[in-house]
Amino acid sequence: MEEQPQPPQDDPRTQRLLRLGYDVEDFYFTPEGYVVWTEQYHRKRGYCCQSGCRHCPYGNSPADRKKTSTSK
């Protein structure tokens, strides 16, 4: 697994996600403010949601989708 940016501990969004039971290693925020779920979180969850998540370990990330669409 590649190293992911750590979410700011004092950010209210981080605090809310931690209160909801997520670990700080489960997510980070993009510069635009979106939550990005890490590969670690996806593996803990145990299945693919088919949303094309950036760090999907189940072969459904945008990079994986691009490989599949260009090989057809």
C-alpha cells in the first residue's frame, strides 16, 4: 500500500469521521475537500461498492477501469 496523506486532526470533518468509528488511516481529504477512502478502509470493509473509488483494491479504481476500457 502506498503512503496516504494524513487528515488534519483538528479538522471538524476528521473529528466527525473518528466519532463515527473510522480510523484516521481510513481516509484523507483532497485539496477540494472531498473524502477519499484508503485501500486499508476498502479491505476492512471487505467488498467493492462499484463506485470507482480511487484506491479500490478490487479492480474497480479509475485506473483499472481505464485499463479495461482500452483493452477491449
